[in-house]
Amino acid sequence: MINVDELRLNELEEAAEFLKFTWVDTYSHFLSQATIQKMTDFWLNTELLKKQVLDPDILFLSAKDDSHKIVGMLTVIKLDKETALLARMFVHPEKQRRGIGMRLLNEAIERLRGYKKMRAEVEEKNTRGMNFCLKQGFKEIETKRELVEQALMYITVLEKTLGSQPR
Ligand SMILES: CC(C)(COP(=O)(O)OP(=O)(O)OC[C@H]1O[C@@H](n2cnc3c(N)ncnc32)[C@H](O)[C@@H]1OP(=O)(O)O)[C@@H](O)C(=O)NCCC(=O)NCCS
């Protein structure tokens, strides 16, 4: 059984390890090892993750299996009162295509009651991420290029309309 809940402060080390592992799995076929190293050092240190867990405008969910091991993770940033950004979402490669990603996304949407839109930014070579988002009802709204740690990223910006229940 999979349990989805907010990440706790005593899980930061495990979360950072999980995210580094899944980052490499996702991006190593189109980003250099040096770029991945710089990005993961910058984005996935426990101090930054702690700030995100404590930030009321950030929703940080983890999915755990029966042995309480993290198998999936999602971060959503509330950009304003209507729009949230799916900033990070990873499922362990050995546990993909079992509905865990969908579970995490639906839990996040449930907790974003009143929000009208969710945005996602996916590198165009990340076919798993792109296919997942399109399947979940995200629609492409624009493409952009970004230079991140000297790597040129081709980003597709997608948006999904959320339910309009009052908050
Ligand atoms: C994207 C990701 C989080 C999806 O997690 P998941 O648990 O495998 O997704 P689900 O099992 O809930 O998939 C739901 C549906 O999305 C689609 N989908 C998911 N992964 C897919 C893939 N690799 N190829 C094609 N379609 C895919 C399918 O339609 C799937 O339903 P189905 O299995 O019944 O056909 C996972 O592939 C991952 O961690 N990828 C690397 C990180 C990443 O790309 N993050 C960015 C997401 S914005």
C-alpha cells in the first residue's frame, strides 16, 4: 500500500538521497554529469529542503511504501492565490507506471482547494515527464530556453485547469 503525506523534518536526509537518485535517473541521458552534480548540490541540500518544508506557500508531499520508504515525491509552489507550480515530481524508477505519480498529483490538487490552475515546466527531452503531464490533462502553453549551469534547457510550459470549488 502507498501512503501519501507531507514530508516531515526528520525525513530530510532520506528525501535528499531519493531526489539525487531520481534526478540522475531522469536527466543523465541529456545533461552532463558535471551539470547534474552542480544542480543537485545547489537544489537538493537538506538546508534548502528544510526551508521548503517549513514554507507555508510550498506543498511538499512524499509517497511511502509499506516499509515506510520514500518511493515518490512532489513539490508544489503556490505562485499566487490562483496558480500553483508543479516544481518537482519524481517516482522511483522501479516503482513507476503503478499510479504513484497520479496519486501524488491528485493529493496535491486536493490540498489546493480553490486554486484554478497548475503549471508545470518540463524539459522537452524528458519524455516520461511530458507523457505523464499530457495524460493528466496539462496542455502546452509556451516553450522557452533557459541556461542552467551552462546547460541550455528547452522547456515546455504546461498548464492544467483545476476544479473551481470555494476555498
Ligand atoms: C513522471 C513520473 C513522476 C510519473 O510517475 P508514475 O508513478 O510512473 O506515473 P503513473 O503510474 O501515475 O502514470 C499515470 C499515467 O501517466 C502516463 N505515463 C506515465 N509514465 C509514462 C511513460 N514513461 N511513458 C508514457 N506514458 C506515461 C501513462 O498514461 C500512465 O498511465 P498508465 O500507466 O495506466 O498508462 C515518473 O515517470 C518520473 O518520476 N519521471 C521522472 C521525473 C519527471 O519526469 N518529473 C517531471 C514530471 S512534471
